[in-house]
Amino acid sequence: MILKNNIKNEIYSYIHIPFCELKCKYCRFASVWSLQKLKVDFYVKKLLNEIKKSSFQKGILNSIYFWWWTPSVLSESQLKDIIYEFKKKYIFLNDIEITLESTPNNITEENLIIWNKLWINRLSIWIETLNQKSLDEINRWNKGDISKCFENLNNFYLTDFQDIKKENNIINKFDNISLDFIIWLPYVKSWEILDNIKYILNKYEFIKHISVYMLEEYYNPDKIIETKFDNIVYPNNWDKLWIKQEDFLEEYSSIKKYLIKNGFNNYEISNFWKKWYECNHNISYWNHKQVHAFWMWAWGLIKEDNKYIRYLNADNFKDYYSDKKIFENKLKKNDIFLEKLMFDLRTSWLEKDIYQKLDLKKIDYFIENWYLIKKFEKIILSDSWILLMDYILGEII
């Protein structure tokens, strides 16, 4: 179920970092494999100016999410400047959630100390798989980097570095850690991702959030192409290197059962959290809260006079530096209803007052064939058919 809070004029913010140390073969996002210092410095200066001059209304900032794609490459001074610029612009919630996404190789003792001093209190780490052959194929960090990452986190979480913590005024243990996994990667066998998750959770107690995504065939000839990244396809040989589709749906279902049995709640198709460790930023997005997004290819949602405006910044440096947007649209009442429909089906269920406005004959058909499940006058999506969610929505609307 989507959790909600009642803070007035609450605001959430996305910060997109498009620089990657390695470019994954499956990536369809606006990111570049380049860490040229001058290019990164120039980009950060543009961001600071964008935050400073933005016309967004002031409010209480509940979260900052550093995303897209390797925010952990930013230096201490760059992160500090960005967070301080936000402090000038907004009122920080006392327990503001600040998430930094990171690759395993950037989880070092030095970085943990720096990030903690800068109020960053949640880390999201891209593991994907522990299969070395698969990591090599998709162009990810190796298994040794992942092992070292967990060692550093465990040392920081437990008793090591106590003198360093006192010296640097560090209070948090950095125990709000989220891990990302992907099902259906090349060379990964059936149930291997489940075994990876079991191994990590049995060894480390500081893991509080797990995201399990399914690699999908992004390119579709009928898809509306908004950016050049939407038509990226996988290498031709991958269809012979991954498990069957029906097997990975079974594995997803097994992972879900295992996580729920071990104290995690499933609050969105791909996201699982331990009590008190849900990602507030994700929840805000699913609840149509205001999201002020900055930088290249940033998606945002503004609320003005009870009207919603969605926008998407340019997906390349040239247009972004010229302040261009791919679109900026006012959402109509029906647009908001459709988004609510999609988010509710992904995160919890469809209430009776929602699904009664839809095609009831089609809904009955999907219930009879176990695509949808009806419980206590509410409708939920069957685990076996989650990949058909968009199709189901298209049919019942």
C-alpha cells in the first residue's frame, strides 16, 4: 500500500547525473561514458545555476535523490555545493531523506565518511548479479568490487572507524542500504538471482531495501520514440544467453515470497522494504507529489493552482545548456486518472471506486483467467502476468 504523509506544500527533488564510469550494454538512458573533469565541472555549475534561478515555489523539501547514472563520482565539494544550494532554496524537513545511487567500486571508507558528513543518509547500490560472466557481458563492475563494497559497509556499520567517526562528527551508521538486482541477464541461470539475494541478506543485516527489476525488450516498432535512447536494442546473441520468460516470472514470484517471509514488504512491483525503511522519494512520485527535477533528461511534476504540469528536460548537453525541454504539458483530469490507475496497480490495488469506471467485462475476463485477482472488492495484478500490465491497462480503460 502507498504510504502518505500530510505535510503541506511538500516537495521532492531529483538530481540527474549523466556521467558513467562504465556504460552498460542494456542502458537506454541519457548518459555518457565520460568523466572528463572539465565537462563534469561545467555541468555542476549549470546545475547550481538552474537550482538558484528556478521559478519553483518554495516549500518543505522532503527528499533529494541523486540519480542517473553514477552520482557517486561527484567530488565532496561538488556534492556539498549542490546540497547547500538546495538549503538556500528550500526548508529542509528535519528527517529529510537524501539518497545517493552508487556503483560498488565507489563504496569506500573515504566516501562513506564524506557522504555521511554531507547529510546523505540512504545509499542505493547497483549489484544486478553476482555472476562474473554476466557482469563482464553487460559491462558492469566485477564481483571483487561488490565483495569489497560489502566489506566496507559492514566495517562502517559495525565497530571499525570509531575514532574516525568521532573525529568527523559522524552519527549515522549508514544502515539504510538499498540493493538493485536484475532478472533475465545473459549467462544468469534460473534461481541464481534468488540465491544471490539469500546469500547477501544472510550475511549482512544492514540491507533494508531490495529492488528487483526485470530486463525487458525496450525497443518496440510501435513505441512512441521521444528520445534517441528509446530505440536501443540488446546484442543479438542475448536471446540465447538468458533464461526463458516463464522461468524468470517464476523466479520473481519466488523472490517476492522469500523477501516477504524475511520481513520485507512489497510496496511496488519491483520494490521491497523493511519497516521504516521505505523509499519516501519513490512513494512521493507514486502519490503525485511535487517533484522538482534538475539536470539533463530530468522528469518533474509541478503543482500550480491545483493544476499539474509534467516536464522533461532535454536529453543532450547542447539543448540542455540552452534550457530546452522535450515537453512541458499540463495534465488533464483524465491524464491524472490514468496515472493514478497505473501507479495503483503497480503499488497496491485498484479500489472499487476506480475500477467501476473501467471496462467491467474486460476486468471480469482477466479475473477469470487469473491475470487479475479480486480480493475484498479490490483488484490486484497476478505475479504471473506482471509483464502484461501495460496490455491489461490498455484493455480495461
